[in-house]
Amino acid sequence: MSDRPISSISPRPQPLKNINPPRPVTGDLSANAWTPPPLTRLEDTGLNLLNVADLVLKVLYFGGYMPGHVIADIVKLPFTGVLDTVMEFLKREKFVEVRGSGGLGEAGYQYLISSRGAEKAREALDRSQYAGPAPVTLHQYITAMREQNRERLIVHEEEMRSIMQHLVISDDMLGRIGPAVNSGKSIFLYGPPGNGKTTVAETVGRMVLGGNIWIPHAFDVDGQVIRVFDNVNHEIAEPDEQRVRIGTGVVPDPRWIRIRRPMIMVGGELTLAGLDLVYDDTNKYYEAPFQVKANGGMFLIDDFGRQQVRPRDLLNRWIVPLEKGVDFLTLATGRKIELPFFVLIVFSTNIDPRDLVDEAFLRRIRHKIEIGDPTYEQFREIFRRVCQSKGIKYDEQALAYLLKEWYINKDRKLRAVHPRDIINQLLDIATYMNKPPMLTKDMIDRSAASYFVDL
């Protein structure tokens, strides 16, 4: 179960207004120093003519009658200078036919796959069902990751205080989180549920790492396609930030897509198999594992210790990447590939660390941070902020009643999530009773009684 509160306004951290801290950060995250070079000829792609031709034939096989500019948009290759070379080859080999024109230039020609081309496409589909954006080469992917992550992230105390101002966190806690982020390696967050471990990690991932990064739709290894980008785990940069020009009228290699630095979270469903290349037996191509999709950002393992794999085995999996900065993945053929590893790994758990692994294993995690229960003063501030955000008049006496009757008298521990949840209960009850939401003793008792379970 995810641990999400502390945020006094919403369960998911939102971008802060009027905060623009200086960033001597990795690869200049805000300016994004590296940009994919433009493609002016097929050789610039690093791909084999026959492989690109097979990809185009598969697109035509599924799409039927298509103009050249639509094919170019699907395979993410410029038509002029790149795809036109491929189409000339396919026409010469009688794999495609030209049936009229739907616009100016060759990009407007309507292409139809021939019976010979359909047979060739079926042969290609037997090897791989992939029929999407053309992949980049492994070398191009490695170069791009290194160029965009050359410098280590640095965050200072003042910046961290501004970034975390929407959370109620002590100076001592900020003093632990900041150095952990600067390590760029690994963080172990532990403590009781409901105190915001996940929220803290998400805030770091979405606000501290910040900026944009270019990733490919897919990359190629010996003719094997490994898909990297997906709409679930990656957030595309805003349109204005996506449109980058290299000189007048020249655009970057369209096989790359500009995204927010990734913040990928997994929970109890994580397995060791999910941390290696996942081969799709039906479609016959690979899906990149979570840590590859998180390259250049954060990989949060939530509910650590509740996976079906032993915690010791999960920690062992990260020893080489964290110490060497490289990760090794295995193809179905048995070949191992080496990829750069620029990922801040965060482990979050409600379980006592001593019940998970021994001290020797914990030493491999750079920073261990306990996120404990809030103090009464912190609880009061969270409660006040929640009331303000929900449009409920804050009442000091009402809070004192809640604390005495439902916490002190019942020997119940404070949790940072409680104010948000209790106020939400109150709103539900007030709506049902058709009354304005107010912090009365009756409404507090009704809300707390429907929220807490006394065992």
C-alpha cells in the first residue's frame, strides 16, 4: 500500500509557483545541452537499408494504402534524404507501387504494398512484429545518456527548503534528504505508514531532478528492437519545450522524444525478471526494464520487502550498477549488453530495516533516512493547511478536542496522513447530511469513528 500524505494540499506534489532555484545540475537539466543531431541521409541513422526497408514494409502491410509523409511520421524518419532512399529501393525491387499523389513532392505519393512486398513483409513479421518508430543504435543511445548526465546533481539547503515548502518537514529531516539527493546513488526511506515517505520521494523526483531529457522510442542491438518510451512511465515535455530547432528549419532526429526526467515507481509487483530485458514472445521484440526507462531520473521501489523476491536478492541486483555506474542486461540469445546507469534509486518501506536485511547489506545503501511520526506542532500545521485547502474554517479548540478524545485518550499515534483523511471523511458526512462542513465536536466524532478502527 502506497505511503502518500505529508503534502498538505494534494497527495501528489504539484509544481511550485514562483520558485526557480539555481541549478548546477546534471547536464544542465533546464537548458538540456545535448540535442539529437538532424538526419540528412540514411547513413546518419546508423541503420541498415534492409532493416529500415523491412520496417517500412511492415507499416505498409498493416496500413495498406499510405502517403509517404504518413509512413515517415510512423517510422519517425525524415522523408527527404532518408526515407525517399528507402522508398526508391522498395520500388526498384517491386515491393511497393506508386498509385497517384496526394500532395506536393514525393512525400505526397500514395504507396501500396505489392504481393511480392506482402510476402517479404510476412517474412519480416516472423522475425519481429515491431512496426513503429525506427530505433536508434545502441551506440547512439549510450552516447546520448552520457552526454545528458555528465554532471552530478547538486542541490543546496536554500533550494531544498523552497522545493519542500509545501510539506511540513523539520530542518533536521531536510538536512538528511538534501545530502542523500546529492549523492545521486541510493536512498533508503523507512518508518511507519502514513507519514509521507512516498510523497517525499516523489517530490525529489519531480521537482529536484526536474528538467527534460531526450530518450529514443527504441534502440537496436544486432537487429533486435528494445522499446524504451511508453506513455505510462514517461511524461512528454510541453509542446513549446518539445519543439527544438537546430538552426533555421532544421529539426532534431525525430526518433528521439523529449520527456520530463523520469520518476518511475514500482511496488509489490516487482520481480527480478522485471529488471532485465523482457522479451515478448508474441510480438518478438524487447521491452526495456524499469531502470532503463528511469535512466536520467529516479527509480522508486515502494513497499520494499513486500515483493515476491527476497530483499537480499533485490539489493544484490543493484550492487554493480550503484558502484560501477553501468548495468548489464541479457538478450534471449545470451548476449549481454552494457548500458550506462544514471539512476537515483530510492527504497521505501514500512518494515523495520533490521527485519529485512542485515547490517552488512544496509551499508551498501548510501543514505538511510527514518521518516517518523509528526510532532503535535507538525500535526497542527498539517491540519491547518488541509482545512485551508478544503475551504473549512480552522478551529484550534476543535483540533484540541480531536487530539484529546481520539489520540491521547486512546493512546493512538499521530500520522501525517490523518488530517487529510479525517477532513475528507468530514466532507463526505457533511455532504450526506446536507450541512456546511464545520469542525464541530459531533462532526469530528462522526469522522473519526468512521475512519479509525479500534482493535
